[in-house]
Amino acid sequence: SRKIIIDTDPGQDDAVAILLALASPELDVLGITTVAGNVPLSLTSRNARIVCELAGRPDIPVYAGCEAPLVRPLVTAEYVHGKSGLDGIVLPDPKMALTDGHAVDFLIETLRKEAPGSVTLCPIGPLTNIATALRQAPDIAPRIAEIVLMGGAYFEVGNVTPAAEFNIYVDPEAAGIVFKSGVPLVVMPLDVTHKVLTTRARVEAFRGLGTQVGHAVASWTDFFERYDMAKYGSEGAPLHDPCTIAYLLKPNLFTGRHINVEIETEGRFTTGMTVADWWRVSNREANAMFIGDVDAEGFYALLTERLAHL
Ligand code: BDR
Ligand code: CA
């Protein structure tokens, strides 16, 4: 099975991504690293443990990481995810402790210890931890198999400003480091995540599992649907972060282009924009597989089938 580390700021959609990974025997989750994003670090670190316990996996090491972006003050998104970051259902306080040590040290030590090219990183929050690890230990870059991340937007443009997607906007300097790292990148932008919408039927399929996990996932998706439907006027809410894990399980559900993507860090209106050369009009070197389309039915079939195992 494939070794992965999930770097996350849960977040309901992060929670679903973690559950999908833990439900999948093809993936070996070496650890979960938390970062400040949707809510402050203390809450994302708490939420990650709640999700592990919900999945019956209190053995997964959870490491707390960076409390704030590299150079900017933290911007959070309680208006989307609620005060706890996981609003929608009340779950018990976690009994499992955080594992001692900093998330960045765990990332560096694991990548140095495991065979080169055997560990994949799945960042689904701001890229602060990953960038800090790459900056502190440049030797890890060639050892990373791949970084499969949720972030950015191109045709669908922004969800936090007209030009920027939340994860990249919160820490564009960190994103800049990751996109320039030379590590193979697969990027799930809003263009694809806005195609996997939580319709009524899909939420009822989660609830219909008749399990605690199915009930929690239905309650979470119901919660942020209220916000997203008002904002986008669409049939349901985008389930962003699980796209990364679904890609690892079934890459054929997704299509995209290997292109150059630069991160805007200085724009007056465009800070945090992923400037994606979709039409290859520049001579800049391709650095990312930028995903543009997904088989949404196949995605929800996979997700529901896997969640049934928890
Ligand atoms: C991203 O921002 C967060 O609110 C979600 O968890 C997702 O990672 C979407 O822009
Ligand atoms: Ca997230």
C-alpha cells in the first residue's frame, strides 16, 4: 500500500478526506499533520483527533504544526465551517493525545527515514507546514514521491477573493515555495472541486449507510451546504478535499493538464491567485498536473462505498 501523510486544517471536507483515506486499504496513513487554516491550530488539531476516533483509528499519530502563515497574519473561515471548524454534529472530545513533536519535524524525519520516492504528501489546507519543511530541509524534496494537494482555481477563480482560493490565499508565500520545489505536483483546484457537489441524493446515501460515520458525514455536508448553496446557487456544496484522496485511489476519475502554475504573492487584487498556464501561452516550465475535470458520479460511488467500511 501507498504511504501518505495528510496535512490538514479540519474542516468538514478535510474530515471526509481523512475518513476516505482511513477507509482505504490501498493507503497507509503514516500520520496526520495539522495546520492553522479554516480555524486556529488548537481547533484543527482537536478536530483531526475527533475524526481519527470516529474512524476507530486512535492509533494514527497526529502532530500539530504551524500556528500562522509564513509572513502574514492568519485568515480563518468560521463563516464556512462554523466556530469549531467541524460544526454540523456534536462529537465527543478526543481521548487520544497529540503525538509529541512538531509536524514539520515529523515530515522531515519521516521523509529522511522512508525509502526515497515512497511517501506521498496530501496537503488539504494552507501550505505552511510543507513549505517550512522544504525550507528547513531541502534534501527532502527529491525524496517526496508526489504532492497531491487541494488548492487554487483557474476558470472558476476565487472563493475567498475574486482571484484566489482559500488554501493558497491564506499562505501564498508557502504555496510559492511548494510550487517552485520541483516535487511532482497534482493540484485539485476549485475547477474540479466545484464539480463534485453534495446533492440531496448523495447526502442521503451517506445517511443511508446507517453508521455513525455515515451520519456524521451527512450532518457535516448538510451544514456547509447551507452556506455554499446560498453563495453559489448550486445544487449542493463542493466537497473539495476528498478529491485528493480519491485521486490516489482512482486517478482515472480525473483529467487535467501538465502545465506551469505560478503563485501571485504581490498582486493588488490578485494575491494568492494560481496563475495557471492552461493554454500554454508562456514558455515557463510545467510544474504541476492541474486537474480540470472529474467523473462526479464515480467519485461519489467510491466515497460512499469506502465510508461503508468504517
Ligand atoms: C479549501 O478551503 C477550506 O475551507 C476547505 O477545507 C478546502 O481545503 C477550499 O477552498
Ligand atoms: Ca481544508
